[in-house]
Amino acid sequence: MAQISDETARHVLFHYGRPGGWRPGRFTQLLMEAIDAADVVHTARLRAAYPELVDAMNLAANHADGVARLQKAVGVTP
């Protein structure tokens, strides 16, 4: 798993409508929509270019404690 920066964590939190999120720029918003929509093959391709963002989104979407871990990383109480 790639190291996840505070900025990326906050963008992912925003994407999923969770406290602690910050609105990213338009490109990042569209990229996150593409990651959400991607199948396994395309997710792997996106991860090759954007490992931090794909890993952060995977953490939030597919791990029971993922959102809480991102919130904790940026100092937000879940």
C-alpha cells in the first residue's frame, strides 16, 4: 500500500461525504469517479499512475475501519 498523504486522505473523505474531507480540484474529483467505476483491470492501470489515491479509495470503500483510519490520520475524530 502506498503512503497516503493528509491531502489525499481528506480528498477521499470528501468524496465519500465524511467529516474531515476537503473538496479536491475538478480533475481529482473526476479521477475518483473513474476509480469508483473501474473494473479490476482498469483499477490496476489507474493504480500504476495514481497509487496513493487508488489505495486511499480502496481503504475507504472496502475496509470496515477504512474511513476511521483516514480520519484518524488527519486528526479527525470518527
